[in-house]
Amino acid sequence: MIYRFADCELDTGRYELRCQGVLKAVEPRVFDLLQYLLENRDRTITKDELYKAIWQGRFVSESALSSRIKAARQAVNDTGEDQGIIRTVHGRGFRFVAEVEPADGDRQERGQPPRGETKVSVAVLPFANMSGDPEQEYFSDGITEDLTTDLSRISGLFVPARNSTFRYKGAAVDVQQLCKDLGVRHVLEGSVRKAGGRVRITAQLIDGETGGHLWADRYDRDLTDVFIVQDEITHRIVESLRVTLLPSERKAIEKVPTENLEAYQYYLRGRQFFHQQTKNSMEIAKRMFERAIALDPNYARAYAGLADCESERYMGSYADVTPESILAASARALELDADLAEAHASRGLALSTLERHEEAEREFKAAMRLDPNLFEVLKFYARACQSQGRFAEAAEYFERACAASPDDIRCPVLLAQNYRDLGRRHEAEVALRRSLEKIERELQRNPERSNAAALGAVVLATLGETARARDWASMALSLDPDDLLTQYNTACAYALMGQAEAAIDLLERAIPRIRGRLQTRIRYDSDFNSLRSLPRFQALLKIVGG
């Protein structure tokens, strides 16, 4: 269906918005919001109805809706005070008020599908590792990630991010309930068995409403054919769901990331360790990415992974990391594949880490245009906004990052802080309670993760649970007393508990080693508000230029 209004044209079949003949890049939720308001333009739509229709009833803050309405208005150039396209009906909701001309308006008379149809949706569950070797887990996880990425490139599909589905890994799943939870109609699940030079991959597509199988297949191939199998599965899904595949999307999906299977496996190992986000795992991830690059010097994803490692290690004050090494890896990733969202995200992180904020913003926006659900870019951009004191924007992108990765422990803590800085106390407390549950689960899995304990101390201190906060702060410093981020976050906890001298003692150890965006962040960090009038803290700020 194509709708024309003002100087714009919304094509629901191609999932495109054009204004004055120019294709506009809009986030999927913004497009869905525009489409829903258009298709129900004969009435006022309440906020509750939009939550249900666009977010499938999942909890989202009112600011998330407000930001999407704002983005929708900006996309269609409805920025005047008269609200000539999307009008706010105070106390009731929103209404699409512009004159609309359906370009194919006789569809309804010919018995075509009624208005209100939503995007085709599918969730990719983690493929089970059937190899009998836990060490092969990285391979089945990697295939899951690649299939998720390929399907996400298709404009006619809504695909929840990798982190949203990996929380179901290894669990007995009620498919119909899972579809309700994730807001999808279909589920792809499967298994991987790798032995020697052979691989067996099974896959099945399930209808979440009926529980029935749309198709199922088994692929017994040489290991070198793994990318061909992934491509075949993607095309089977497209065919089964009758989704239009644009030529550019077909080209992106069929593009082989590397011809070297061993390099691919080292890359998957690197991603596995990078996701763990511990000091030791970051070192291992770096070696894995470097090995992948040695095997295939033209492997863009491996360079993007290496750039992410170098940025995180630079922030951790590793002596062997330089600005040049971060920029070189991210630049090489983009040189090899300018259409790779991960490469733009990595470049944005590198530039943001070095406080080149305007350049970083361009890269982050480019990454989001290519993959609006990519968790890394949402997190990286939110952190960049927060470090510059742009709290409203940071809150919006932290919300999206939390939705993309429900198990991440850092984003909900930073989101809660942004809510506090914006005066949204209730939302802050909800986010804090949720983050504490996640941190507790993480410490059960990785009890040596010092910075998780430090983050937990920050949460407990903010909630007023001072005794527990002191215990967690002590635990964090016992686990790794020299880790820079552990020192910084534990200092935040001490400041929130009113232990100014203990906080400044830690900061005096940390600040001489702080580099990049952390120097900017400390100048805006509201956790330190109780310290700002103290001469010792003011002296520390002079070191970082505050």
C-alpha cells in the first residue's frame, strides 16, 4: 500500500518513506508508528493503543513513545506549531490529520488484506550445540548470530536483536508464549553438529500462533559450505513468509564475510569472549581477532572486533593501546566493507573514545541506518551522549539498548542514572531494581567479575541499602583492586553513600590513568555531585580539564 500526504509518500510494501522525492532513513518503530497512525487516521489513537500496537504491550517508558512521535514528525517535516500532519489530542492521544491519497486506493474494494497488517516478524532462537563438546558452543552461537544479522537486513522483516533471544538459550521454551513476549509471529529454531570437516545443521520455522511447522530441513555439508547453508536457510524463510527481498538486500545476504573458515571460527571465538566483558576475556578476544586477521587480512568483521577490543582496553588504561591502534583497526574495517554496520559502530566508538564527538556521531548514525537494532551501536551512542551531558538523548538510546540486550548489566544502571538526572525518580527506581537482579545473576555466573560487583555497589547505594553497598564495594576492590573501571565505579558508590574521603582516595588512584571519554564523563557524572565543592575533588577535575 502506498499513501501520499503533504510532500511525502509512505510505501508499506517496500517499507520506504520518501519526502519531496528523497528516501528518508527512519527507524523501524518510527515507520510502524507512522503506518499505524495513517491506517487509523479516522480516529484518535490513545497512548495505550500505541503501546499495544507498536510495542506489542511490552513495558516502555512514556519518553520512548514521545521520542518516536517526535522522530515521526521530523521525518515528515511536521515541525511547525500547527501540527498539520500528526496532532497531539491533549489528554487523549494522537491523530493523523493530513489529507491522504492512497495511490492504490481500490485495493480494499478488490478484497485485498485490510488495513492494520503489521510487519512480518521472526525471532531466531539460539541453535543448540549437538556436538557433545561444550567448546563448540561458540560455533552454534555464531551461526545464530549470523542468521539474525542476515534476516535483520531485510526491510520487510522485524527480527528481535540477538541479545533478546539468547536469554532463552538452553531453556525449555513455550513457543506461543515466547512469541507474545518478543512481539513476533514466527520462530526459527535449530541445531548444529560439527565433527571434523563436516557439519549438520537442522532448522525449522514455526508459526507462533498455531504452533505448526511452516517448514523444516536438515543440511549435511562440508564445513566449508557453512555460509551457503546460512544463505539457503535465509532464503527459505523469505519464501515461506512471502517477504519481498530487495536486490540490495539479496546482495548483502549473499555476501560471504570470509573465504577462510578457520578465520571465521577465530572471529566467532573473539565475539564469544568479547561479550563476556571481563578483563581476561578482553585479552583473549583481542588475540582471537588478531589470529582471524592473520588468516584473512581482508576480513572486515575481524577488524571491527579488534577495534572494539582496543577501544575498551584504551579506556581500561592498558599501556600497549594507542589512539593510532584504535583508529587504524576501525578505519581498515570500513575500508574493507563500507556497508557493515559493525564497522561504523566500531569507528564511532573509537572516535568517541578519543572525544572526537562530531565525527563519532556521524558514524553512529550511519551504523543505525544500516542496522537499527544493533545493540553495540545503541550502547556506544548512549554512552557518548551521557559523557557529554546529553541526558535525554542518552536515556532514549539506553532504553533501546536495554530492549536489544535484556541481560546486559551496564546499560540499565546508566539508564537509571539518566532518569535521575532528568528528575524521573520512579522510572529510575524501576530500572535500578531490574539492574540489580541482572547483576546478581551475572555474579553467580562469573563471580570474579569485579566491575559487576562495583556496579552492584552503585545500585545498592543509590537505593539507600548502605550496608550491602559497602559489602559489595569491598568485594569489588578485593577481586581486582587495580582495575580502573572498578576503582571508578566503586568511587561512585562511596560518593553516593556519603563516604567522600574514601571516594576521593580511589579517584586519586584512578584519575591519573583515565583517558578519552572517561575524562569528559567525570565532569558530568551526577554520582559525584556530593563531592564537587570539596577542594580535593576540584583539584582532581583540573587534571582532566574540568
